[in-house]
Amino acid sequence: MNDPKCKVRTSNSTSGPGDAGKTGSWRVERPVFDYSKCTPAKRQKESCFLCWLYCPDAVISKELEPKVNLEYCKGCGICAEECPTGAISMVEDADIMEKENKTS
Amino acid sequence: MKVIESGNVAAATGVRLARAQVIAAYPITPQTPLTEKLSELVEAGEMDAEYIAVESEHSALSVCIGAATAGARAFTATSANGLLYMTEQVNWAAGARLPLVMCVVNRGLGAPWTIWNDHQDSMTQRDAGWIQIYVNDHQEIIDTVIKAFRLAESVSIPVMVCFDGYYLSHTYMPYDIPDQKIVDEFLPPYYYKHTLDPNKPENLNTVTMPYGRPDASGDFKNGYMDIRHNHHQEMREAIRVFQEIDRDFEKKFKRGGSPIVSGYQCEDAEFVAVAMGSLSNRLKDTIDRLREEGVKVGVLSVHLYRPFPHDAIINALNKAKGVVVFEKAISYGNQGPLFGDIKAALYPQASRPFIHNYIIGLGGRDITNNDLYDALKASCSTPDEFDDNPRWIGLNR
């Protein structure tokens, strides 16, 4: 029973990426998928998804080829640690950006 | 039903009648018999509750925070250093606006170790964002515990019910146990606005930016400072809400009526002694003795300490010539905390009484009626000999 005058403002929000802003800028390493090893991608059916389950920021999609939302991924590496088939490796963002700059 | 029992058992009985669903506590003197009684009640099936044994006070309140968030009425109790060990979660529970109830069985703080009574423990949590109520006798303990659950759930702010270790916790006094049926009418089922719901997942109390912002679904969410402001405002509302709850309690149980402050011989008093907890009752004998000598004195007991009831304090004190605050706590290097608060409340008044401060009974040092009599008499008869510093009673014994 709530007093009608009390609004009880707390810090509550829809769970999802972006609760602390665009946290992708915090990242040093990013997860890179090797879909030839990734269970749902390989079997072409919904299975495993441990990366999706363990991601503390909910930025990995539950698709046959899981994708990472790099705007919010902090690069914590939990997905790479949990992946049972070693399909995810953590790669230095700086290296990737350097490569992208050379090719463009 | 009238019984003669200890203050700790009165508190436990109040928790049983309030139908608390989760109890997590770690034993510490002088709170131990309270939690022992609750564990007995759960074990015997007299309470439909989970009693969760924990390894520390920090864990005890953490369990209650989890339980209250999941939608269960939760209770804990502690004393002294146990409360200090809990401190991080004490502030968290308030910030999360969880309607918890905790009994603090007041005891002095170590170092050096003491197991005896003063108010220094709960005073350290004065600004933690909890409602603090100090009670004076066993009937007030059991009644206030029941009211505290309704108050906490009405304003979504946790409530600390503070009562003196030994003076109240371990002494036996007669009191009335409210009827369960009427308690059920008085106290509706548990309510918390942000109870976890698997069908509507939410982030609670994650990193909150200085400014408001849209969340993942685009709804505007509060910034940190706005959350704090709302907490403060609703602490102020709690003064009114507590009075409304007390009025309903009085209607149903035929007692109560002065939940914020209560006075004894204050109507025509020229001098008013102020205290919290059982010391307020001790002072009544001194008041009677001085009244017999023709000194017009009374005693004001402050029950609601946070939120601080400015209006009630001003109404009770601004016609007096003098106010004398007796305290079992000290803000080191400053003065008694209640003294400071009362001075601040009276400062904007057109006519201000003189106001003195006595520090008394720390770590259980005995408070004699003669101590109280001598102090109060000196304040009434020679007020000009006092300065703004607190006087300590009963040193070097």
C-alpha cells in the first residue's frame, strides 16, 4: 500500500544495452567470432548461446550467427571465456582499427 | 492479551504479528534474545517465515534486501558494531527505497569494547536515509514494530526501531499483545513498487548518471540527484504518514496518539528536559521531584528522530524559558547530535529558550536520579553559568 503522495523515484530501467551510456568506448579488446567453430552457426539451429546468456551487458544477439553490438560491448571477454568451442577470440581494437585504416 | 516479558521478546512478537516472511540476522549482544526468539518461532511453525542464518550483519541485511526486492516482508535486528558492519547495506537499502524494518538494540561502540547501552550506534546511521524511531517501553516496542512495517511500506523507506539495550531489551515489563486479527486489518499485505517480476525484467540501481537519460526502451529515467531529492521529500512526507498510521492504530487498538514526540508535564512547563528512549521515562521521577519543589518542569520524549519533526519540536519547546537536552551520544569535537538538531529547529523562532546539553550514561555508566536532579536543577536555577558546550555527567566514577 503506497501513500498517494509518494512517487518512490528509484533508479529502475528497462534491462538492455546502454544503461551506462555508450560503453563501447571503454573497450580495449573486442570479441571476434569464428562461425566455423560456433555451435549454432555450424549446426544451423538454435543451440548453445552461452555467449548471449553470459554477456553482462546483453549486447550479443541470439541469432544463428551471433553478433556483438560494438556500440555498447565493453570488451570484458566473458563470452570468449565461456564459449565451449573456442569460437570467440579477443582481438585488440587498436589492431583492427589500424588494419581498417590501411585498407581504406 | 497481557504478558510480562522482555523487550527483545516484545519486538520478536511484533515481528510475528506483522507476518514477516524472511528473517536474516546475526546474533550480537544485547540483540541476541530477539533473534533467538524469532528462530524459535519459525522452528516451531508459529511463524510462516524463512529464517536465514548468515555469517555476518552485512550478509543479514543483504539477504533482507534481496528478499524485499523479490516481494517478501523482511526483518533484521542488530546492535553496535554489528550495525557498523552493516553500514554499506544500510545505505543501500535506503537508496533502493526498500521497505525493510530493523530493530537496533542500542549499545555503545568499540573500541574499547563495551556491551552496555548508549545511542552512539544508531546515531552513526542518522543520515543513512532510514526512518529512525526511538521507543521508551515494552508496549511501545511491540506496537512500533507493527506500525513500522506499515510506515516503511507506505513511503517505501526502511525503518529502524531503536530501543535501549538492557534497560529495555533485557528487563521484563507487562504489555499487551495485539490481537492477530486486528493486526491483519491494520497491516495490509507487503507492498514494494519495484518488486522483481520475471515478466517485466528491470535493471535496479545500476550505474546512474548525474543527469537523467533515456533507457534502452527510450523512457526517460531519473538522474542520481533527482532520486536523492525525491527520497528527502518523501522522508518529510513520512512525518504526516506516521501520524496517520498512528491514528488508525489508536482507533483499532485504543492506544498510541503521540508517535512523533510525547510530553510529560509539558503543558505549563517553563523548563523542558528532552531525551530519547528509556531515559525519557527515567526523567519523569526527576520532574515529579522538582515539581514538588515548585519548579515548573516537564520532559519531552523525541520518538521520531529521522525525519526530524521540526514542527512538533517547535510547538513543544518555543514557549519554554529553557530547554535541557540529555543525550547518550556525542558528535566528537562538536556536541550532542539531538542538541544540535533542536537548536537548529529553534533558531528561526522569534523568541528562543536557552538550551543546555548534558552527555550522560555512555557505555552503560549508571544514571542516578540524583544525577538527573542535580543537572536539571542547575540548568533551571543558574542558566547563566552555562556555555554552549555539552556538560558530561558522572565522569571519574
